[in-house]
Amino acid sequence: MYSNVFRLLPLFDAARLSLLLFIRRYIFKFGKVIFSQTGEEILIQWILKDVKNGFYLDVGCHHPYKISNTFQLYLKGWQGIAIDANPALIAKWKRKRKKDIPIMAAVSDQEKEVTFYEFKESEVNTMDEGMMREWKQKFNYRSERKLTTQTLTSVLDAHLPKGQKIDLMTVDVEGNDFNVIKSIDLAVYRPKLIVVEIHNTDLSDIHENEIYKYLSDKNYKLVSFATMNGYFLDTTQA
């Protein structure tokens, strides 16, 4: 029943975390244990129901089990690469998720120096100045620091085990999502399913969204949309 709520809820970024908290409580009320913000792992496992002991790429991974799209998969035998620009969170991954490959990195479509804005509520850390200003009205701003970004392709060149296929890529980087998507060479590294936040849009104009158009051109099909995430399935894989 709540899947219909997910599909119909509009996206208002300024209030979205309050909305997500409500949805999490709604899901818990009906007895489904989740670790993600809005039950992403439920849809992921339904779409990838034939994949056992898969491999994920978690970009903007945040905490190893709080608000995690991949922790339930990890408990079921999956493993993968986890990327975040917060060194404290990566240190927690190294302690809590021994099978994963945690990497401290800021990812974008080109190598450049950026400002990384940090909040007490680390799930809203961002490299996007506009989003930082928006979050400042609602959350507790702490500090900023300079980072040099890497492309996702360069990270995978260095860290992906040889011959390893990627079953799932999940992206949650607070406003820099499209740059992350553009930074992976999909001719070389081709996740079967890509889950990515899509901001400031709804289903009535999804065809105009830059992420939708980009992934469609790369032969990915939007197979689901829930609250703020698009689920794109590779049409070239059986």
C-alpha cells in the first residue's frame, strides 16, 4: 500500500527529511525492518530478485547501517565498494562492514578542487553551495573544507576487483548526483541497476530531467520511482 504513497508524493527538498522520517515510521508500523531512508532496499531486492550474493557500488554511502541502501543486502551476503567524503564515516565502515571496500573520496565528473560543507546531521553534507544554503535553514551547519574530486571511473580503475561485475550502483550525494553519474564510463563499468536521487522533479515532467535523459541515452530504463529516487535498469543485460 505504501508503494502508492511513494510514487505520488511530490518532491520538496527543504522538507524532505521530515517527510522521510514520517515514511520510515509508517513502514516500521507495519513490521518491515528497513535500514534505508524510505525502503529503497525493498524495491532494489524486488528488481534484482534473481541476483544472489551480488556486488554494489554505494556512492555517498554515509553510515554503515543507518540510512543505508545496502546494509540489508550486506546481511544477505552481498559486498561492494562504499565511497564517502567523510573520513569518520569511512572509518566506521572499516570497523563494521569488513567485507566491503570503503574509500574516502569526493566524486564528480572531473578532477577539481571543491568545497565540502559539513553538518551535524552528516546525511546532508554536500558539495553543492545552493543546497548548503538551503540546509542551513533547517540543519546544524558545522564547517567546510577543500577537497579534490575524483571521477568514479578512476576510483573503480584503482579499487574494483578484476573481473567483478557491478549489480547495483546507488548514488546519494546531495545535489551532485548528476556529476557522479556522468563520471562513470558506462561502456566499461555497467551496473545492472542504478538508484539515484532525482531532485526538483516529479513524474509529470520526468522526461525532461537531465539524469533521466542521460541514462536513457545510455540504454537504461526507468523501472520505478519512489519519493525521490529513480531506479534505472540496464536494458542491455539479460
